[in-house]
Amino acid sequence: MADSGGRPVTRGFVYIVGAGPGDTELITVRGARCLEQADVVVYDRLVNAALLNLARPETERIGVGKAAEKPSMRQEAINQLLVDRARAGRVVVRLKGGDPFVFGRGGEEARALADAGVPFEVVPGVTAAVAVPAVAGIPVTHRGVSRSFAVVTGHTHDGGLPDLPVADTLVVLMSVNPLKQIVAGLLAQGRPATTLAAVVSEGTTPRQRVVTGTLADIADRANGLEPPAVLVVGEVVRLREALATPPSP
């Protein structure tokens, strides 16, 4: 079985596909072709639902998305679902927001498939950690401004705050709900209250909103923004004034 580009798509196989940061046009060509050939699509909550239209009408679509403080399928059950559908000879696409290996548990699922002897391929995606700041006019690195960046998620698996690394630019995914605590942690580390910061809500989509400020006021300025959102901290935020362009319609 081959996709429209001639590259084989194999039955009894799982494709762990990155859906990109939100805009449906930011999925990779390989990812889209896998969706077109899928017998089963197992997708996360943050995946743009319009991408499911790339699959055939008869394709089985299974939502397994996780949301904080809401019932969801356990990771072990998701792993077993992938194994079972592949062993039944299906072409399975595991569709994950952003990139599967950036805070997406893609590595855990790949390990489960490997342990079960199920063949798989990882199809990388465009991560929100870089793409969302970019469409907001904020490069995570810039000559003379930022030579390094670090990416963390806004909460750990047990609901606590993550360790906040030191870098020229800090990017925090899933940052809306714990924003005040994150800011407090950065100030406790010794970051000046005047450090520039931006929050980008629903980045790369027509609903994108961007709020800028400093660590002293960003939590108040961002009040009311909808998740998913990305926090960017560092001098690169200043570049938005010159580089910002509106998202594509």
C-alpha cells in the first residue's frame, strides 16, 4: 500500500504523527498522507478537528484527549488500543498536537509499541514551542539578543510546577492556568520584574491573541486568555514590535 507520493504506508503499523501547532496547513506532507491512508485515527484533544477530514469517511476516529481535572483515557489504555488495532492489520495514525516527542508522550507510546513488537514510524510535527512565538513575531533566538532557549511545560505529571531552567529565552507550554505561579517562580529565581514576557493564546489560528508585558504585570494582562497558550520570557519579546504579522485567515 502506498500513499499519493509513492512512499509505502504499511498495514499492521502505527504512525505517530505530529499535527502541528493549530493551523491545519502546518501539518507535514508526510503526516497528511498518512492520514489519507489511515484505517484508524487516534487523536488528542488539542488536534485541530479539521485535520480529521483528511481521513476517509469510513476511517475509525477515536478521541483520547487529556484535559486537566477531567476524566480521560489512561495512557496504558491508549497504548493498548494502538497495539490492538495494529495487530488487527489496520493502518493506525496516532495524531498528536505539535510534535509527538515534545511533551506529547509520544516517546512513551513508541516504547509501548516497541515492547509489544508492533512496527511504527514517528512522523515529526511543527512544535508550538517555536511556531507559536514565530507567528506572533517573536523569534526564540536572535543574533545579539538570544543565543539559547529552553522549553518546559506549565505543570508536571503530578500537577506541580516544573523546574524553570535558565536560558536567554524561556518558552512555557500550557501556561494559562499556572501563569501566576510560574511568574512567581521566575521572580524567586532572581529574574528582574522588568523582564519582558508575552502570552500567545490559540497561536497560528484565526483566534490567536497576543498579550505582552513584563513579569510584573503579564499575569494580570493575560487574564481571560483561553488555552492553549504559550508563555515567552526574554528580551526577544521586544522584537514583536517589528516582526509581528497577522495569522493567515
